[in-house]
Amino acid sequence: MIDSPEERGKSEISFTVNGERKFLFAFPMERLLDVLRQQLGLTGVKEGCGEGECGSCSVLMDGTLVNSCLVPVLQAEGASIVTIEGLADGTRMHKLQRAFLECGGAQCGICTPGMILAACHLLSKKPVPTLAEIQEGLSGNLCRCTGYVQIFDAVARAAQAGTPPSSLMRPE
Amino acid sequence: MRSDPREYELVAPGNLQAVVTLLAESPGAWLPIAGGTDIMVLYGAGNLPARKLVSIWNFPELRHIEVLGNEIRIGAACTYTDIREHKIIAREFPMLAQAAGWTGGIANQNRGTLGGNIVNASPAADSLPALLAYDAELILVSVRGERRLAYAGFHTGYKKTRLAPDELIQSICLPRRFAGYVSHARKVGSRNAQAISKVCIAALARVEEETVEEIHIAVGSVAPVPLRLVETEGIVSGKIVDESLVLLARKTAAAEIRPIDDIRSKAKYRAAVAANLVAEFLHLLNGSKHA
Amino acid sequence: MNSERIVGTAVPRKEGLDKVTGKARYIDDMVLPGMLFGATVRSQIPRGKIRRITFPPTISWNDYVIVSAKDILGKNCIALIGEDQPCLASECVNHPEEPILLLAHPDRHVLRKAVEAISIEYDPLPAIFTMEETERGSEIIWGTDNTFKTYRIEKGDVDQVWSKADYVVEGEYSTGAQEQLYIENNGMIAAFDEQSGVTVWGSLQCPYYVHKALMALCNLPAEKVRVVQMETGGAFGGKEDYPSIIAGHAALLAIKSGRPVKIVYDRAEDMVATTKRHPSRTRHRTAVSNDGKILGGEIEFTIDGGAYATLSSVVLSRGVIHAAGPYYWPSVRIRGKAVATNMPPHGAFRGFGAPQSLFAMERHMDRIAQVVGLSPIEIRRRNFLKPGETTATEQTVHEPIDLGKLLDRGLTLSEYHSKKERFSRQNQTGTTKKGIGIASFLHGAGFTGSGERYLSSVVGVEGCADGGVRVLVSSTEFGQGTKTVLCQIAAEALGLRYEDVSIAQPDTTQVPNSGPTVASRTVMVVGKLVESAARGIRQTLTLSGVLGDSYTADEFRAACRSHVAAHGQIRSWAQYEPPPGIFWDDQTYRGEAYAAYSWAIYIAEVTVDLNTYNVSVNDFVALQEVGRVLHPVLAIGQIAGGVAQGIGFALYEKVIWQQGRMQNNQMTNYIMPTSSDLPPIRVFFEELGNVHGAFGAKGIGELPMDGPAPAILNAVEDALGFGFNSIPLLPEDIFAAIAERPLENESDIASEVR
């Protein structure tokens, strides 16, 4: 496969996504966003602007939040990537997912995967953030629907929640 | 996405020596890419002229912060997050830590690098005025070895620097002599986060018995390069700040800068705000209520 | 009202789980086998004749599907209200980025280069870019006089008031274009085969608008066109009429190639080529008495529609009807005009004309206050509409709305008086000035006048084989909560659990035409029909003996299951009937313009920094009477989101035009507020009910767009002592105004500002 004219120039790249090791061939300058969506079928990662402004394409790369539209896939070699699809633990929602549902943090939903990952990253650094810290932590994720109010509520609620995540099957 | 990935080469030799060797083999042929937060935006818009790129992302040689007795050396591939989280930088070089927090959102701070900010050489770059105010020096590296030069004067014109085609910035050195100085940095953008700067100031001064003994005022987005307001510093240095000095400083600052009209703002606005920010800093120095 | 168990509670969003887990499927997530990518070749000039199109021989054009106007089997137009907008330009172009050709190819990157390679030569014609230029009439670019539409509302005898006036207050107010900036760009996939015809899947608000447009474009009967709405990532009106264009393009390529075709815009294309809010200019001339009562006046409201008529007549309609605000005018003459320029056509954006004319009205009220010597609070209080009084269109206010009391509550919530006093003291010194400002307004829900009768919406509710119930509407979800609230309504109407009710994906082969998802009509109008249709299911089951007069949810399900097993599917339909006593005259523009109005008081607190000239909003109170809050979390979300867009409209979102083309078509340079820019938005509701709406609800989707901009600009005037009448208001504008004011003492700007 790698010798055909279309394939020449591709590199073999390996990284972990949502806990699973992946081996794939891609052009080194393909955007991580496109590889995740198109080759790996992880369409939860969204493209909103292609210029690193809206944050819809955010993923966690080695535990840090990055805009996947600005990462050449070659630079993801050996990395551990988490997308929204990897956040839930089996059938159990992550506490942020539950909080977003309870508080109205998701309206049209297109910013939601990136927003939840940004919140996840924030809570990993600041488990009980102040409102100002939440605002700053999410300032790279644009939401046009909510005015951010209920997103802040959701993050604050998730920060308070010490309880185990609830079942995916029956969100309450 | 307006570029075809098949038309680009990106190699990752994995260490500094290999990269500088590659750059020396064909100077100007390979564009180093660290976090990509500038380059990939151009690429996505179909505006990246370079076709061959070499990754310098996450090299230990370029991404560590060395604390020496008299200076701090920040690896050029340190991200803004690395800088913000470093306790000594936050304490002794607060304007740089502040500027790192102004750049993009968290995701871009996790990938954007100080070296990238310098080499991209946008006059609106957030961290450059702070580097000028702190009298930064650069260590540049190539197959020919290392050389060290003052950051002041590194930018020779709009998006032009003294970097040789086969060189990389290895580290940025900041002298640890500003404890006890008053410092003040401010960025004026179109919004509070994720904004390209319209005007930016980083200023510090040592005041003894009301007299300004040393003063550095650096500004961004008001000239083709980030600028130290040398004339303005000159008329303030050695004086006591009073209203007539502030007025003179405003006028001098306005004459030193070369702001333009562009898609983000207007020259007159930039000039007025730059003068206001200089005045704001001077008021801070004399403890005035205006600050 | 108190006995309801589901309506009025915060049930989980119907599609919420999919959204927070990344499973929700938007159009770009969808791929079909054999699919091609489509792209659009667009005009690079604002106006002219197409002289020649050159396809350079360096590209093997046989590998591409190429569509031009000649390939259109039906009418080369986007059927909406008029038929002046071509689907593809053939002889001439009338705005930058006008579509001329379509290309398709399996490889996205190769396709893009092909688009760039095509060169088009034009014979340019003089182009017009402002309302003033078009009014001069020296160049006719549309029709006979560059005017899409005019309206005239006349109440009482305006010409008599001037002689009786103690004051005549004049003012001119303007608003700029605003980009909807949904985070998901426009996109469509189309497929065609002889047997089923054209199918499109896409990001859209109005499946039947697209359906109608495709029938005309492709010359296909209704049953050979199918439109399916995918999860839609924000719309706000920007996906009301535009999808008909992109769907038409995808369909033409699919028909010609015989393969599915996906067209998804990137941000730069979406911003530069699609619709925006109509720029406006309003001129007020008002006769006022000594005690601050409006005696009468003239309002001239003009909007810039861009190059083709599209929705401008309807935007104009709503704009003129709202132009008089929530006040009693003994007499008024409102003249509205929508004019043509050589810009990409402007379109629907939340509020749809009302944010523009209400901005003017609310700034003008503050001006009247100043002239008369009353406070902004008092001037409004003295002029508020009261029950029994008539609006500008002579609609009698029947509901017991007490705007004075609403105002009082708003003042308390915002601590208006104490803050105003404190700011006035603090503003004497320092380089920041604080101010507080108010806007009072109304918003009519549903289509104007006879519009709902014209739409004649149909809603279905289905009893399913598993015993559950399914709502069948063409109303779409794009974040506002359509699915959730309509299911709540059906569940409540039937005494079921929320989980017993589902809602069909809007697919024109599966759902009836319940009208477009616009005009804040979904909960109020469509919801009421859902209520009726749901009760129809119950009636069927009761009549057939399987269900008693009272029952549990499980008993209902069992009854439904058995009925469906025995007789097949149960479907119940409800069709809109105009309420009795609603009278509207389309000729004179007089009568009941809307079945219901929501009323609001918005109060903004701002800080103006005199070093940077930035305005920041520090606190925002949004208080509104909305009939009934059907879902407390969703309702707050609607208001907060609308206020955020209103803040953007006021202070951040400027479209920079050059020769009719948007220059700042990137998110970096078109500035919408981030989470760090917005204040806590404090939302409060009052509920008076509404006989015309489901469970007493009125519309709330667009209401919050009307108030923020004037409240903020009124606050800025309070802070600085002088005001601005044009939005967006940027720091550069504030600086320019301050710089122009004669200064005695250059070093102290503060002393110049009261």
C-alpha cells in the first residue's frame, strides 16, 4: 500500500486514542483533526473554524488541551490522546457530561465535545475552580448558543460532585 | 482546510543536532515548526509558502528552563503554559508570565512557544515587549556553534530578524536583576481573551526617593517591530514624575511610535492608547490616584 | 397550572446524551458511498456582466462534474418569496461571492485547486454599497428604484401633533450587519436517483423551505424531493433561507453526476458568502408634551437588503411593527423601506428587524428624556402601553401586563437607583467611568398578521407499536430545545411520562409541514398543535374502548400497543386555525399583528476605560414576561444566549466591508465575545399566561436580542455624559468622539466628561 503513488509520502504513525493503541498511515502534515475524524471515525471532534479560535476541535494530548486543527499528525506520534468519545468510562458518564446535561451546558452541541474536554483539563489542574478560573479555562472555546452562563454552572457543579459518574443508559 | 497535505513534507529527526545539520545542508529550505500555532493557521488558510518543515516540538534540549544565579534561560520551545507555571518566572519576570497568559486560549498556550513567538516576529506578538523590557538576550544555535546577542535589535524590520537561515533560537536569557522594580504590563485587544493585540505595553522602573533611576518602556503593535521607547525613557530617567513630565512623556512616546490603520484598529486610536498606557505607568510610579 | 408534572420542569434534553458523548451526527459527520465533494465558483466583483469563463488546459476537466446555470432543469431561482435570486448567475452578477459555477470531484484538495484555477472575466458595472447611495438613485441595480419593499403604518392624525408639541425631538440611529456565527458551518449532502428523486441531508432550520426550493429548481414533484435535517450546530436564522441555496447546489451536482455530493463550507466561505443581519437606519421625529408624554411622531425605518429580495420584506415588516416600542402613541406614522445594494443578500438573524428598530426606539427614549428633563426611567413609565390601549397598528393590549411594575422589579433587581447615584459620584475622578442603562421592549411571537393562517401548519402525533408516542413536526432542533419542549407538551397533554414520548427526525417524507422554525413560534404555535394532536391519540384509544377516562402511563402504553397491533398505526393530526377575533389588514398594516407579545426590561451596567476606550459589561439583568416557562433550564439558556449575542451586536461584532465584500471573514478578526468578556447574565421571568400558546407559553427565542444593545448604549451615555447612536460601538469610535471634543486641559480627559 505504501508504494503506490497516492500513498508515497505517508508515514506510519502510532499513538494511543482513548486508551487504544492505533497504527495508521497518514501524510505527516495532515491535521490531527482530520485523521481523528476521517481515519479513526471519531466524529465527536468537530471543525468550527480551522484556525484555532473556536476550540471545537479540542482534544487532550498527553493530558493537555490542544486544538487538533493546529496539530500536524506527525507530532502526535507516541502521544496519548483523549477525545469526547473516550471520556465516559464504559457505560458511565463522566461527571462533566452529567453536569452539562443537568445544567443546560449543551444547546446545539457543536462546541460541547471541545468544551467538556476543556473543562476536564481545567478540573485536572484546578479541582475546585473559582468563576474567574472557569472563565479563563474556557476562554479558548467559543459558544454561540449559551452565553456561557450554564456552562459555568455545569463546570462548577461537576467540581462539587464527588459522587461516582452515573449510568449512560439512564441520564438523570 | 485550504492546503493539500500531500504537497508538504514534515520530518521529525528528533534531536537538536539533527535539525541544525538539516538546516545547514539546505539553508532556508526547511521551516522549523514547534507548536504550530502560527504556522498551522497559515497552512489551514492556504497561505503557507514553505513546503518543507522540520519539527522541533518537545525537544528536551529546547524545552527546559534553567535557573542560574544571575539569569534564567528559557528554552525556545517552552510553551506559554511552561512559562506560566514556572514559579521563578512568575515571581521575577511577572510581565512575561502575564503575556504568556494573554496569548490565545489555554489550548494554544499549551502548544505555542516563546521561540516561535519571537521568530514569527509579528509586531503584535504578546511576549515580545516583556522580553525587551527585561533586557533579554538570545542564544542562537547552528552547526557553527552558539552565539549570543541582545534581543534588542533582533527584529530588523517587519517580520525580519537577525536569525541566519540555518539557525534556531536555543534559549532566551533574562537577567535576574529586576527584583524590587515596579513593573506593569497591559494588552489592549478587541476582547479579553483570544485577541490579537491592538496595543501592548511592558514597562518597569526602579524608583528611589521618588526619582526614577532606571526605566524601560516597551510597546507592541505600534510599529513594524516591538519597540523600546528609548527617547521617552530618556526624558523620564533621573527625574521625579509629575504632571508636566507625564505630559512630555506622552508627547515623546507618540512621536516614537509608527502605528498603522489595519483590519483590527486605527493608527490614531493606537497612538492615543499607547500614550495613555505610558501615562498610566508613570502614574503608577508616583503612586498617583490616576493609576 | 400547578397540577402539571412535566411542563415547567427541567427534564433532560431529549438529544442531550448524544451531544455530551459526541454521538450526535452533524452533516459533516456523514459520509455516503461513492460520495463526491462539491465546491462553488464565486464572483470576485460586486456587479457586472460575465464576459468569459476560462478553464485552463492544465487541469483534466473531464475528471470533474461541472454545473452551470444551463444545467438547471427547473427555474434558475431560489424560490422563497420572490424569484429574483438566481441559483447560479448566468449573464451577470450582482454581489461579491455570487455563485456562478459548481464543481465536484472525489478529492477535496484537488477540487479546491480547480476552483481557484478557473478564471472569469467581467465587464464591471457601477456598484452600490450603502443605503444612502442607493437612495440617490443615480444607479438602478434592482427593479425600477432599488426598493424591494415599502410599508406604511398610520395611526391617528400625525400631522396635527406638531403644533401641539412642547418639544420636537429628532434622532437618527443606525445598526451594522451582524454575522450569525453558528459554530457549525453550512453543509449539505445531496443524492439523486430516477426512482426516488432528490434527497438532501443537511444543517437547516426549515425542511419545507428547502423542499419547495428544490422542487422549483429541479422541476420535480413533491414526492420526488426529500429533505432530512441532521443535527444542526446553531442557526439563529442564518440557516433559514440560505440552506435552499447550498442544497440546490448539491442537488444539481448530484443530478448531473449520479453520485452523492457533499458541500460543506469552511469558516471563511461561510462568513463571506452567506446571509447576515440587515444593516439599518432609523430616523425619529417625535412630538412630546411638557410632562413627557409622546403625542405622536414619525419613524422612518430603512434596511439594506443586499442584492436580492430574499426575506427583506418580512424583516422590514417586523421592524416597522416593533418600531414604536412598548409605548402608547396616540398617533404615529411609520414608514419602512428595504433597499438593494450590491452586497450578498442579508437575511434572517434572531429578532429579524426588531433589534434594529427597537435599538433606535430605546436610544430615542433616552434622548427624549434628556430634552424634556426627565429621567430615562420616568419617561418610559409615563408612556408605557397599558391594557386596553392600542399599539401602533391599533392592536388592543388585552393581557394584564403592568409594565410599570415590571420596571420596578427590574430596578430593584439591578439596584439601578443606588448604582446610578454611586457611579455619578465615583465618575468625578479616575480613568474609568461607570454607567447603568435600561431598555424596555416587546417582541411579538409567531408570524405577523395573517402569516400563521398562510402557513396553515400541520402537526402529527403517532401512537407507536411499542406503546410510546411520537411527535411528527418539521420544526427543527438547533439548540433551543424544540425536541425537549414539544415532547414535554405531548407527555403532559396525554398524562404520560416524558420518556414515553419521542420525536421524529425532521424528514419531509415522515413529517408534515408544521411551518418553519423561526419567528419564536415553535413552542407557542406548533406546541399548541402538538397538544391538540396528542389529545387526538387519546381520543382514538378512548373511543375504541381500550383506554378509560383515567389511566396510568403504563396502561396507556398497553392500550396503544394493542390498538396498533389490531388496527395498525395510529396517527392524529392537528392543523392551525386562526384564533377568533384576530383581525389583520395586510393593505393598511392595521390590526392584531401578533397573537402574543412578550415584554421585557433589560438593564446593563458598564465600565468605560478612558485609557483604552474599551467598554465592558459588568452586570446584566434580563427580566421578561413570557407567558409560561415550560422548561426553566432551557428558557434561561435561551435568554442568556440571546443576551450574549446582543452584547456582541452592541460592542464587538463589526463586519468590515470593502467593495461589498466582508474583509474580516475569519474568527480571528470577526470578534464575538468569549467566556472572559461576558458578565454574569441574570435572568428573571414573569408569567401571565397566553391563551394562544401551548400551556400558556409565548415565544422567547428572539426577545433577548432586542434589549441588550440599547441598554448598553444608554449605559455608556450615562457613564460618559454623551452618547452614541450607531452600533457596533467600538473603542475606536469612543476614542474618536472624545478626541473631537474641544479640550481645555489636554492632560485630564476626566474633567471633560461629566
